[in-house]
Amino acid sequence: MTQQTPDTSGAPIGVVGLGSVGEALLLLLHAAGHAVVGVDTDPDVLARVATRAKGTPAPDGTPEPVLTDDAARLRGVRLAVEAVPEDGAVKTGVLRRVTEVCPPGTPLLTTAAGLSVARLAIACGRPADVAGLRLFTPPAPGGPAEAVPTSLTSEETTAAARGLVASAGLTEVEVGAGPAADARALVLGLLNRAVALCAEGYASHEDVDTAMRLGCGLPAGPLQTLDRIGLDTAHAALTRLWRRTGDTAFEPAPLLGRMIADGRLGRKSGGGFYGYDETGAPVRERGDAPDETGARTVRRVGVLGSGAMARGIAEVTVLAGHPTVLVARGAAKADAALASVADSLTRGVRRGRVTPAERQAALDRLDGATGLDAFAGCDLVIEAVAEDPDVKREMFAALGEACDPGTVLSTTTSSLSVAACAEASGRPADVVGLHFFNPAPVMRLVELAHAPGTDPGVLATARAFCAGLGKTVVECPDRTGFIVNSLLFPYLGAALALLDRPGADDRVVERTDAAVERGFGYPMGPFALLDTIGLDVSLAIQHRLFDHFETPDYEPSDALAELVSAGLLGRKNRRGLRTTAR
């Protein structure tokens, strides 16, 4: 007898399990004009979703979602999505219950992330009706989703899965199970480290999130992302990875467990690292205003160095209205640096970023010099020489002698000791770290690092100065890596470790990058990012971080060392992991 596909024209879509993923999917479908039935056994969850559904705009005529604890209400849906926790037995049980209610031919989609869709399909007894719906994070308008049919899935179910992705307003991506699992593990490890950093008291959750969003271009901060995923969901996923791999990077940070015990599960519970109102919108937090006591006026700025960072910072300062002198090791280097700034400003005019008049005014504020005596009259000097501790100490010893009393001295280091520079200067109260991100004219973040002896007025001066440049400042104590590099480089190191995994995919580099970019919305995957930073620079930072922390997370990569030894440096010489010479 031929199986008949149910007539489902105008029928609702069912969603079973209204946790972070299920709730987000149900509200997305409702906002797109679909009739939906949501099933969950927790009355508090049903009440929460009902409140949030009322605040979700939907096209005229869209019925209110049916929210119930009775799976029998799924009878007659045109498609059902299972979105319960990532447990094989639980998912199998739910899928079997749905098959008891929904007739053969009804497409059943599972949101399984790490479990085999084929195995779940077989276990539920209706393998032709089952496909996967891979959602990397709780779905949002335009977000990624991957329809995952198996060899057993019928054409009708495959078409229904893809149709759901399109009609929900999601973007269909193609990633694959292996790359998706690798990308998820990399991202979960990063999120876990962010929790640990916050728990140490090294930086606030707001500063951690701001630093990673602006410093790495992430679509959301790691702690914001955890709130969206659900702290309990992330904790369970980390625990599974930890037990499977034995990698302590996945051992859930104790703070996660404490927050879960307190009922702070993230957005779905109304509170996690951030607070949320009854509609799920974030509640604006009012932090203490920065202490501006003792802040000094900065008019004239000095920049020491002639490399890319020095040139970029000089461009930023002159555009902000500060007369600036750039000091290089020789006249030729100084002239080349000024010419480079002029060229960059010309490109800015072409792109509409600056006007011709602003370009000329900026150049009129910029001078070049070769001696530190040119810093006389500067209110703030920014050192941007080679990332070498001996060179920096030598420069700060000279700056301490050459600069006027009261001049704020700053270093752009991203991985060396601010305190060592401060000590070498002979005037430690005047020294701070100002870690600009490259390219300085484009990147909005500055990490403001203070040593134990930094004067609060100097800190206030640096903070106000950076704000005047249009930069966002995050503050942290002096420590190797500050916020961004201390979180970023274990993530990059974990990606490099994939190259050494037994049976590694020959295209693991491209496929991992694609999975991170398409699935999680990162601007570039870890291997492309290593090329952008520079493989030699990345290796040097790994060594400094490992020297400081001495933990496996920061251990320098053998593969990276071998690439650098072979002369593959990344984008800078067009030879790297993702970059080839023309």
C-alpha cells in the first residue's frame, strides 16, 4: 500500500521543547506569520513563552501560538521540530511520542547538535520522516541553519526541512557534521575561558564582552552568547566534550555551575550574566561612572615608532585634532611614515571616510622627527616600537629622561609587561598600557592596562584621551595578553591542534574556517585570523603567554613554529595557512 502524505495546507508547525533553541524558533516562526504549537512539560516555561509571544510582532491574522504540555495537540501539524536537551534517550523518547501522534509522512526535524541524526531517525521507527535542523546558536532573523537529511530521509522531508529554514527567515548554510562539531568545540572552549576570566575578577563581564566584540569582530560577546545559548545547555555541552576528550579546556568553569544552581540560566530565565525583562529584552545596566579625578588635558601627542601601528595611531590622533610628532630611527623612516599616513588619508577621502579639508588639516598637524627631544611639550607619548622586552625597556628609560615632567607615557604592547616599561622609565606613576588594535584607524577598541604603580590621574587622562579619539576603552590590570589575547590565543591554538588530530581531514583548515564563519557569524575563521595577525607574531605571542601562564591552553604550536621556519608568515608575505603567494 502506498503511503499517503498528510494534507497539511494551512496546518501549524509544532515545536517540542521550549528551551533557548525551541523558544527562539517558535517566536521566529510566529513572527514570520506561521501558526505554531509549542509543547513543554514545564508550566513556568509555557508562561514565559506566552508572555514573550505577546510581545513579538507578527503579520495581521497570525494566530497566537498554542502552548501546551500535551503532545497530543501536535496531531495535525504539518511539520514537527524536536528541540529538547542534547540527550540521545530523551530525544529518542520525544521523537517516538511525536510519531504516535503525527501520521506517517509528517516531517520530523531534530535539532541534534552532536548526536547522529541517522541513529535518532532509526530509533524513532520512522527514518524516512526524520531530518536534522542544525542550529549553531538559538536562531535569530537571518541567522544560519543547516538542513541535515540522512540517506534514509525522504525527498518530501528534505524539502520540508529546507522550506522551514527559508520560511522562518533563516539563512541556509552548508557546513557538515565534522566541521560543525569542530567549530562548536572551538567556540565553547572560548566561551568557557571567558567565564573563567570573569570569575577571576580580572575584568567585568561587560568589559570581556566589549573587548571580544570590538577586538575580534564577534557578532556578540562570549558571555552574551552564553546567555542566549542557556548556561545549563552550555554546561551540558562542555561536560560532554570534557568527558569524551579529557581536555580540561572543556571542564566547565565553576562559576557556570554556581549560576545554574542559583537559577540564573541566561536569557530564558530572565537573568544570567545580564538581566532580561519579561519580553526577553536585555535590561540596561547602570555601571559606576569612570573616575575622572586628576585627568590632564592632552593637546600635543608624541608617537615613537614608524611601523604600521605607529603610523595608524598617528593618523588617528591627527584626525582627532591633536598636533602629533612621530619619531623614527632615521629621517628616511620618518619621511616614509608620514608619506604612508598621507596615502592612507587619501584612501580615506576616496572612500568618503574623511573630506579633503579634513585630510589636509590632519597632515598639517603631523610632523616627523628623529630624536626624542622632539617630544618636548607633548602631553602624552605613545611607544609603538618592536614587541621586544629589551627594546621597550631601553626606549622607556630614554623617554623617562627626555619627556617633560607630567607627560603620560604609554606602551602599545599586547603581550609584554607594562610594569617593566614603567620601572625602566624611572617614573612608574606616569606609565600605562594603551593596546590599540590593528589597523588603528578602523578598530574601535583600546585595552587600557594599568600597572600597580600607575597614578589614578594618569589612568583617567588616558581614558579620556582614548574616548576623544572615538575609541571604546576596556580597562584591566597589567598581565600578559590582557583580555583579548588571553582568550583569543587558546582558541587559535586549539584550531591548530586539529592539524595534529589522528585522521585529520585534509581540508580541515578551509572547512573549519567556513564552519566558524557560516555557523557562528565570526568575521573570519581561526586559520584566516592567524594569517591576518601574522604567523610569526602569533607564535611570539603564544610563547609569551605560555611563559606567563604555563598551562596547556597556551602551549606554542609545533605546526605554527614549522610554518614560520619555512618562511610562511601569513598575509604580510602572502604565504600562510590560507594565503598563497601570487
